[in-house]
Amino acid sequence: MNDPQLSEPATAQQHAVDALRRLMVSSTLRPGQRVNQEDVASRTGLSVAPVREALRVLEQEGQVTYRPRRGYFVTELQYDDLQEIYELRQVLEERAVRYALPHLDDAALRRIDADAGECARAAGAGDVAAELAANRRFHFHLMEAPGQRHVLRLIRLLWDATEVYRAMYYNLPEERAESVDAHERIVRAVRSRDADRLVAELDAHRERALEVLQGVIGEPGG
């Protein structure tokens, strides 16, 4: 049971974390931009203290960077950073889905189907925030199985570090449609219990996103 003395600060901090995530996903706060703590506090109806704590949480996730005497900035990744993160995801996610696939029962398949449907509806409506949330549920439900606590924690950190860039990807209408098609292929691989095909579809889905993002942010010196 939670300590009642701690529940209110924790709630305020989490509210601030969620608000900052929304501001970044909506591109109100863009990579490289300074985070005005007073402005965020005003937007959320909170004091500056929970906003400051939330920024420390996001700094640990790699989503913001602290610069002495200048404050917090939304982390700006180079293509090489994204490539490294996506390569790490490939290794960890292959391990996770191969382990999880035999454990995905009918209830899990229904959740995955529902997530894919929510992604498709959000893509059709152009609701990037809703699609990002549904997309995240979809991918993590593919990997949910007992005995994967540590690998999933690492995968979440990698996802969190690139959430702003995923928002850029889903802001492109053609990529929203492509993602829906990719999810359909992934679901078919899950239902056929074909681990090699599932890994191949996930690799292709990830590589497509990385290729598109390379075009959006460019390579060093490019």
C-alpha cells in the first residue's frame, strides 16, 4: 500500500512527466529546444518543483539533456545515435519475441489485435499521439511473457530515448499507412507461430522507420 504522505508528490511528478512527454510528441517542444520550466508549470497547473523532478526523470531516460547554467533541453540525436539505439533494439527485441511467442495465448492475441486496430484508426484520423500510444502497446504486448523483466526494462529505455523521433515518423501520412500494413504482417506472423517470420517482419518495420528518420534528420556532414 502506498504511503499517503508520498502519494501526492508522486502524482504531481507523474503528471508533469506525462505533460512533458505530450509536449515533445506534439512537437510543441522539439529536439534541441530549451524547456522553460515556468511555462510547463503554467500549462499543467503545477508548481515548478514537480516539473523539475520530472525533467530529472526524463534526463535519466535520455529524453532531455541538462546544460550547466542554461537548463534542460530536449535531447537532439544525430543519425548515428538513432542507428545505435535501433541496432540495440533489434538484438533485444529478437530475443524478447522469440521467448514470448510460445507464451502468447488467445487473450494475448486479442490484445495484440486490438492494439493493431487502434493504430489503424488513429492513423486514419491523423491522431499521432493516439497512434504512438497504441503502437507502443502493440509492440510491448508482443514481448510480454514471464521472465523478461530485465530485457523489457532495457527495451523501454531505448524506446523512451527516441519517442520524439517516432513522433516525427508518424507525422508523415505515408508512413502512418505503411505502419498499419506492417502491423498486419506482424499479426499474421504471430498467428502462424512463425518466429523467424515474426523477427523478419519486425526487423523490416524497424529498418523502414530508421531509413525514413535518416532522411528527416540527415547524417553527420550530410
